[in-house]
Amino acid sequence: MAVHAPQRTTRRVTLPGSQDDVLVRSAATRRLLAVARVLVGFYFLWPFLDKAFGLGKATPSAGAWINGGHPTEGFLLHGTSGPFAHMFDSVAGVWWLDTLFMLGLLGVGLAMILGIGMRIAAGAGTLMMTFMWLVTLWPGANPFMDDHWMIALVLLITAATGAGSYYGLGGRWARLPVVRDHRWLI
């Protein structure tokens, strides 16, 4: 008598727009990655909005970028410490740094919230976090570790796991012809 045992096959589930075969199987983990991605996006987008329009949280209306304020001036002149303080003081409030800083905040914030361009956003955001860490050397509570590295890590994890396709526009973005041809745009 022959016994028929059905073969177990593992069906590979591909999520729409999964990025270079990155697959997070757990729905709960996908939700957590999506929430982390959006929260980090707002971490970058809010300072852009506040500094651009002077919403009053950290930047008064008179100091808004649209009113001629310099988004980098206050912090770089009064918040720097450590071995690089003089270097950062010397570029506080210059137009090109203000522009790069604001475009970085806006770009990383929107990319993370929407789930598009995650690799570029993770790289740019990590670079911004590195410079912000250098501005305040050495952190007060810990000689090395502070929240800048934690934000950079979340940026890198969400980009590496394809979190833009989890409850974001990353799947649609990945199917665009230019993005299919240039995977670094994911």
C-alpha cells in the first residue's frame, strides 16, 4: 500500500515592488518598519516646515527662511562644541549651507514618508546625522552614542529592508522604467 504524502512547497511571496528581492515575511514587522519610516520622515520634515515658515516651535516667524532668516545660523553659532566648533561657526548662515540643509530636510522627510528614493534618502540622512553629531562633539551623556546614530540606523534599516513598499509608494516607484534601470534610485 502506497501512502501519498503531499510535498510541502514554500511559496515565495513577493510583495509588489519588493526591492531587489528583499522580503520581510511578517506582516507585523512590515507595519513596524512602515511606522518607523514615516516617523523618521516627520523627524526631518517638521524642522524643514518650522524653519522655512517660522511656525513658532523652534523658529519664530521673523526668523523664517521665507522672511530672510538663516536656518543654520542659530545652532551653528550657539550650539557647537568640540574640536570642529570653529569650522562649523565659520559657515553658519551662509546661503549654500542653508539651501543644502533645507533641501536635505525636505528631501529626506518626503522620501521617507512617501517610501520613494529610500536609498538616496538613507544615505543623505545618514550624512546629515553624521554632520549634526560632529557639530556637538562630544555628546554629554555618552562619549560616542546619541540620537543622531539611532536615526541614521533607522534610515539605513528601512532602506535595506525595502520598507518603502510597505504601506508606501515604494512599489509603484520601483516599477517606473527609470527606477527599474537604475536600482540605486529605489
